[in-house]
Amino acid sequence: MRKVIGLIVLLVVIAFVVSGMLLFIHPFGDPPSDMDDYIIENAQEETASNNVVASVVFDYRGFDTLGEATILFTAVTGVLLLLRTVKRKEESS
């Protein structure tokens, strides 16, 4: 009986999430803000870059990109350190 109630609750939650997503999603190609129009019109003047994507990544969102690169570098370094420790333990055995 508990499994049936749990399944019903799960299905109701999934139905609410899916219906909420369908009601509040923006139509494809319809921008959610005016900021993208501003960037497209002014990116070349403000950043001196012909590539709008590069100007957004490196100029408008430079600190965000730097943070993402730092997190990625830290994660890769951590994994490499863990694998190196496991390899040393296997060699010493």
C-alpha cells in the first residue's frame, strides 16, 4: 500500500513539474530579455571584436569564465591526485 501511495505522489509531482515547465517556457527564438539585442548591436563597438560570442565570453562575462576555468582546473587536479595516490598504493603492494 505504501508503494502505491508513493508512486501516486511521485506521478503527481512529475505532472506538476512538467506542466509548470510547459506553461512557463519561452517560445523558441523569442529572447527572454532585451539584453541580447543590446549585446548584438553594441558588441563590436564596445569590445573591438568581430566575433560576438568571443566578446561575450571574454569581455562581458570574463570573471564568470575565469571562475569556471578555475573550478575545472581544480576538479581535474583533484582527480589526478586521487588517481596518482591509488597508483602508488598498487605499486607498493
